[in-house]
Amino acid sequence: MVKPAKVLRIELGVGDCMGVSEGCFVVKRKDGTVERFPFFEKSIGEVVLHNNAGVSTETLACLCLWHVDTFVVRGNAVVGVLKSIEDDSHVKTRIMQYEALKNGKGIAIAKQIVLSKLEGQNMVLRKYGLEQLDLSALKSRIEGLNCDSLKDARYRLNQIEGKASQHYFNEVFKLFPEWLRPEKRIGYKAYDPLNNLFNFGYYVMKCRIYKAILKAKLEPYLGFLHALQHGKPSLVCDFMELYRYLIDDFLIERRTKFHKRDFVAVTDFVLHLRMGKRIHLCEFEAGRLAEDLNRLFDRKVEIPRIKHGKRQTLDTLICEEALLLAKYLRGERNSWVPRLPLI
């Protein structure tokens, strides 16, 4: 029997429910409409369960049996994944991912991630007429690194990437209104509004990338550019570096829509010794921004799909790149060079 292509993506929210009846997945929407998806005619590729969606235990069992990727989402974050016990049968991929830490592939992947990140940043700088990075010189330095270990490669690559990103954000921040402009780029525990905008955008992207990594049967917590650290999905962080420039471009295009009244200050305790005010978007504006960011991932990009089609959504592209990385790790491809969408 030939399995039908898995192309359908179903999202269930408040008041929606999903069940099984007569060989079909049945979705009942809160407005009363009913959708039926026969097991053998229409194959669901992904189900996303938002807050207070109703799903029966029998439905969850069928989603597992039909290998439908099912994610539990709270707010904008993926908090759980429904797995079939057969998902753990892809052990070769994970074994080769671990072996890449020492066989040289990990260093090659880390180099490629930094190269791709710098290429994406230069696209943004070029689009807005800002001072670009010297990509040829940076590429020569990165490719010329002769490292004995992945740990050494990480250290040296992060030095190159850090200096380039400092120049990049110094240029990018000039495009934003002066009242919104920070002195420098700050990730974790930022207090100013613009850095928190960037962090929010990256967080929404992180959830999409996390799903792509899981679909490819890769280990999210075993990365190459980012070091192994408890509680840190380092491979997800690696993949985020490839697409951050798309979030940057999205926020730059939206910069005239941000107003002082859209932001609120929240008291934050730091090390229990002092208090600070973290400034971020109010709840309503944050919800609107998240909706627009999610639509960004449904946007078509002019990059052919692996098997068919000359275009695909950004979300599909990210999933394909994770699959291609897995193939490279397993030795099914000679190299891995991420395909970056133009902006």
C-alpha cells in the first residue's frame, strides 16, 4: 500500500474538538462546521493543539498509529509532543549525530552555520543600504580554521561571529526610532524594548525550529556551534542562527508601527539584590505581533522542495533543512549547505 502524501496541517483552538469515526479523523469547529479526513484518502501531516482544544484518547492513539506529528502549544510555545513508540527506532540518526562531535563533521557543521548566518546578515545590511560585512575575508578565515577539537572550533568561531554580529546590530539599530534604540544587542534578560522585541521574535521562531528538529529525528539538545548545556536545546539554537536575519528583516519592516504606548514596564528581580524595569510589548500588541510572525512562516519562498515544487513555505523549508542535515550526518549526502531565502 502506498501511503498518501502528508500535507495537511490542522490547528485546534478553544471550542474545537477532534475525534475518530468510521475510518476518519473528524474535526468539529466551535462555529459548528465539521471536517472529515479519511485515513486512506487524506493524510494529516501535523496537528497543533492549542489551549482548551478537545481531543479524545482514541484520537491520540490513532494520531500515533498514523505517525501524525502532534504538538501541544500553550501561548506561542510548544510545551509537549505526542510520540509514537516507533519514533525511537530512528537510532542511526542519533548515533551519527553523537559521532559527529569527534569525527570532524561537527566542526564542518559549525563552520557552515556561522557562514550562513553571516550571509543572512549581509542580505539585511545590503537591503537597507548599511555598511556590509567583508564576507570574502570572513569566509576565508572560517574555512581556514584548523582546529583539533570541536571545543576549540566553537571558541574561535564564536569570536568571529561575535565581532561580526556586533557590527551588524550597530548598523541595524540605526534604522529604528531613537527612543527605541538600545546601546547594544542583549539577549537573555534584556531590559530595553527593542532587544525584547528581537528576543520575542526569535522565541516564536525557536518553537518552529524545535518542531523541525524533532520531525527529522535529531536530538535537540546535541548541537555543534552551541556547547552542550543542561536545559539548553543546543541544536535548536544552532538552527536558529540560520534564520535570525528573517526575523530581523520582519522587525525592521515593521519599525514604523511601534509606538511608546504599545510598551509596558514590568518589575523584575535580578539576583534578589536589586529591582529593574523590563520594558516589553503589552499583551494585546504581543499577541498581534505573534500572529504576524506566524504568518511569516507560512510565506512562500522561491526555493524548490526536495522532491517536487518550485516554491514552498518557510516552515517547510526549515523542516527540509533539518532532514538534509540528518542525511549528511548519516553519510547519505557529501555536504550540507543551508538554502537561505532571499529578502
